[in-house]
Amino acid sequence: MDLESVIYKNPIKDESWKTVLTLAYQSLGVVYGDLSTSPLYVYKSTFAEDIQHSETNEEIYGVLSFVFWTLTLIPLLKYVFIVLRADDNGEGGTFALYSLICRHARVSLLPNNQLADEDLTQYTIDESTVPVNKKNVGSGLKTLLEKHRILQRVLLVLALIGTCMVIGDGVLTPAISVFSAVSGLELSMSKEQHKYVEVPVACVILLFLFALQHYGTHRVGFLFAPIVLTWLLCISAIGVYNIFHWNPHVYEALSPYYMFKFLKKTQEAGWMSLGGILLCITGSEAMFADLGHFSQLSIKIAFTLLVYPSLILAYMGQAAYLSKHHFIENDYQIGFYVSVPVQLRWPVLVIAILQAVVGSQAIITGTFSIIKQCSSLGCFPKVKIVHTSSKIHGQIYIPEINWSLMLLCLAITIGFRDTKRMGNAAGLAVITVMLVTTCLMSLVIVLCWHKSVLLAICFIVFFGSIEALYFSASLIKFLEGAWVPIALSLIFLVAMYVWHYGTLKKYEFDVQNKVPINWLLNLGPTLGIVRVKGIGLIHTELVSGIPAIFSHFVTNLPAFHQVLIFLCVKSVPVPHVRPEERFLVGRVGPKEYRLYRCIARYGYRDFHKDDVEFERDLICSIAEFIRSDTSEYGLGLDHFEEDTKMTVVGTSSSNLEGVRMSEDDEDCSHDHQMEGSTELTEVVKKSPEKVKKRVRFVVPDSPQINLDAREELHELMEAREAGMAFIMGHCYVRAKSGSSWIKKVVINYGYDFLRRNSRAPTYALSIPHASTLEVGMIYHV
């Protein structure tokens, strides 16, 4: 059984308690690395504002009260008990919510959607995990979204803003985590020495972190959970010690009354300090974004039983220490480490640095993942995606993004040199993502769960008002670091929207200029040219009709292959497409034309196979279609439509009862034949120069295939032995005359620059150059 078959077995249903607890333990290293690091810098960032330190503990108690209720309301109540239930077939994150909404209201801006996509297993919501009300409560909202194109664009931009802020978080979190961990060195050296050591050490750790990315997290991932577990136990134990040793009455600060007293006393300075308090929930979004690797129950157990109480104890312990040392200014500046007993500071420093690396690793991996999702859904230029694990499908590495993140991280660390401005920047990125999630969740409640609009309004008002308060406190620090995530997000947002707009316009040009079927029929079975041996694989974005590059090609060259396949590799708004539903196969024109259309469908979290395995699956899907095709083609040519009905065909590994293909050298002995099957072979004369590959189809005996199908299979077999040629369109997109100057800039410069610097399609990267043919065309959009 191959990897692709394994990953579609959902381990979340009917899992044992042993499995749940194992997943909960493993989730510590992947999901909670970033959230668990926040005690290093929350108090330091909060008291970096102009809060006047008094002899009373009102400020300290007020901050602790804010931290407690923020952790309780946002990660615990919002994410654990509500948002985690809005998974997209086990997947989470901003784009998971967006794709969920797109499937329940036709608001997707993906151009090549088909009705057949709605028959996919994962297209419908899993009603066993969410309380779906069958009453069509949100029909008015659904109609409104489907009717107005501008609202669909707003929804897409909202999802892209959340995505861009996640990427911004991928730059800021490693910088602030590692810098805060290294700041503990200040306690063991003079201030003058520390000034020259802190930044270089942080930069070296960051360089080391990003340099290791191409090895994949699975090689060192087994260390992540023990490190986070050790860290959580360490900070909770230190917290308990500080509570009993310094101030056993610190629990009084959990009362919301102290929040009111804090804001009343500190006023504007206290409101601005909320940007530092906000950092206590940095990484909460990872609970939802990394849902695909674990189960809802395991993430809930890990947070409620370990992470949440450990963090609360850590913050209470720090507050207890500061309540007895609030008159020492330096204690506020140093932050976490000053509350650690002297004997434990060096061991804790080492654990903290390891913890910062783990937390950074989690957000970097999450950034890779969300960029892959955007690229799959046509919202990000094609990038090189390397799968670092043959067993875990979610572990990927994107070289261009990795080095870009590294350079930006180093620039932030060297440029800011303090946690205050880094915290301001990270806080704005985090709260923006949460606001986007709140807005999208309110739509999910109405459109997907079919709950009342009033409930959705209550959700967005309650959580939105809390997050808006923190957002305003972060935004006011625009000049003190908060401009960084805004600038980064703006750059990524413009690039993503330009790419999406250009891709959409290019597809519309393809649709408007596709060749009518009558042109093909009038050419006759030979297409008016010489048909040479081999398979011509024509890549197109079209799911119906004949692409313009085909007519452009045959009018300039006098020959083409005996078997033509119009291949469309498309993404659908589901996380995964099951292997048995991978291909849609049909004919273009009558049987004797030997023209086929094959649509390979992938979810936004699926990975593309290497070229050899993909080619094998593609040919087997065509062969299986030929074997099972019962359509009659006795009609006159005038009765042919654009395309015949498409048939769903699985991959060769998932369709064990279908046609199998084997390839070996001519002089090799015959492989054993499958029981209950017939072997179709093509005898080829041995060439003295080189040994040719022999292709054989193993066809099940039942049902019997007719002579026409057998002959068609033999032709496909001959063509496969002769080789495959991959024909791609090399398009030059230009704005048509009369376009506005904005469109000309976007298309002629923006989209053209991104296209020239993006990768070729994943499945075409490793095809030999001798087998690739590019057909140049100018698209006037």
C-alpha cells in the first residue's frame, strides 16, 4: 500500500484512548511550541510601556488578570470549544474555513470548477462532528454572497489578509522567541558585554534553525514533544515555587475586577500596554491550523490538562515575584529570568533556547503549509515544494520561502534589537489572524452549520470586540514596530492578488479562445496531419473544449502523436481527494480519433507524485476508461458535443481490480500473471543499439472487453512504448489595447514578473527536456 492510500484513512474516528493520548503528547511539540514560549516576553513587553510603577500591586495584578482572562476566552473558549469544530474534513486554518464556505455557497473564485467536483467524498461536511441544523436559515446570506461578485472578492481578500499575517508571523515569531530566550544571558554578564553578545548569538541560532529546514522536522521531531513537555513542567514548577515563596495571595488577581482597576489607574498607558499582554496568546491559531496532523480530542486534552494550567501557573508565579520586587526597575526589563531561582537559571536558559527553536520551527512549518495551500488554490506563484518525509504528507520544505524568511528574521533581529518593538510587530500579526478567523467563523455558523444569524452575530460581537480592543492597542504602535507586519502583509497581499487576477484573466482568455469541436471533426481521424507513434500529453487549464495552443501547434507543424491526451491538473476546494477519485477521464471526439481528456484533481493539502508514478497512474486511468467504456459512438459527426461524459477513475494503487501496467526490458523474463486476468503484450523486435522498454497491460478477465477496446488498448500500449512528449503552453500575457493604466501595470509588469520568476508545474519539473515542447502564445487579456 502506497503513502497516498495511507493518508486518506482517517485515524480520528473511533480512536482508542491510547491513540488519543499519544497524539496529545505529540501535539505538544508541533502545536504548542509557540504558545508555550510566550512567558519569556509577555511581562517584559507589557511593562516596557510608560506604566508608572507604584508601591501597590494594582498594575501587576491587573496585567495578570488580563492574561488569565485572555487565555481563558480566546484559546480555551473560542478555539478549543468552538473553532476546532469547524474543521474541513479534519483540516484547519484560514484557508480551510474559506474552502468550507466556498463549498456551501458558490463564492469560490477558482475558475475551473465542475459539477463533478461536488460528488467528491470530502466535498460535503461531516455532520457527525458539528451540530448541523437542517433548516435553511442562511439562505438569504447565501443568495447575497452568490449574487454580488464584490462580496466574493472581499471574502477572498479577507482570507488572503489572514494568510499574509500568518506569513508575517513566520518572520516575527522566530525573531522574538530566540531573542527573548537569549536575553537571559544578561544575568550572567555585565550590561556592556551583553550588548555585544545578545544579537550575534540570536542571529547564529536563527541561521542554524533555517539551515536545518531542508532536512525536515521528522528527523529531529521526536525531540520536540519532550522539550516542550520539559519546558511546561519547568515553568509551572517555578510558578508554584514563586507563588508559595513570594505571594500566596496572588490568586486574587484572577478576579476581573483588577482589569477594571488597572485601566482606571493607568488609562492610556494601560490601554497601550494591552499590545504586550496580547502576546500571551501568540500561537493559539496553531491549534486550529495544525488540526490536520492530529485530532480534535487530542488537541483539546493537551491544552486543557497541561498547556493551559502550566501557562497560568507560570504567569501567576512571575506576578507573585514581581509583586514583591516591583520597586526594582531592572526586574521589569529582564522579564522572565529574574523570577527563576539563581541555582536554576543556566539549566532554564538552555531549555528556554531549545523551546524557542521548537516554537519557531512550528510557525515556519505552518508558513510552508499555508503557502502551499495558497499556491494550490491559485493565489500564490508556483514555488518548489520538497516533501521531506515519505511517511508524513504534511512535512514540506520550500527553499525560496525558507531563505526569504531567514533574511527577514535576521533583518528584524538586527534592526530592532529589543523585544518591545518585536512584540509590537508580532502582536499585530497575531490579532489580525484571529480577527479574520472570527469573521470567517461567523459565516461558517450560518452557511455550514445552518444556525441562526443571531448566534453568528453574538459570536462576532463577543469575540470580535475583545480582539478589536487588542487590535487597536497594537495598531496605535505603528511607528514602534507594528508597521512591519503591515508592510510585509501588504507586499504579499499585492503579489498574491496580482497572481490570482492574472491567472483568472488567463483562464478567461483560454475559455473564450478554445477551438470548437467542429474544427476538429472536419479534420478527420488523422487530424489532417501525420500521426506518429507515441503519446502527446497536452497540458491545459481547461476542463472542457480544445485549447488554443493545440490548433496553434498543428497549424505550424505537420505531425502529431497517435494518442493525444488533454491533461488538466486542477485543485479543488477540499483538503484531500481520495486516490480512487483522482482522475476524470473522457473522450474528445469519436473513438477512432484517439483523443482523450484527463483531469487530475488534487486537494489543497495533497502532494503531487513524482513524474514516473504520475505517468503510470495517468496511462492506467486511460486504459481503465477504455476497458470500462460502454458508450456508443454510432451517431453522425453533427451530434458530437464539446466533450463526452467524464468517468471517475482511481489511481492504479487504489483500483486493485482495474487495469495494471508493467514495464520491463525486452530480454527480461515474463513476470507472473495476475490470477483471473489476461495479459496484453506488444511484441517488439529487439534493436541491437539499445534495449527498449516493453509495456504490458494486465486486464481483469471480468468483465470481458470487446475487440474494439482490445485494439484501442494495443494502440495505447504501442504509443506508451514509443514514448511520451509533454506539450506545454508558454504564454505571454499582455493587457489588451484600451485597458486602464492600472490593468496594464498589473498584467504587463506585475503578473509578468511573477510568472517569469515562478516555477513550472510540479508534475512537469523532472520530465526530461528532450520530451518537453513549449508552444509560445500571446494572451491579450
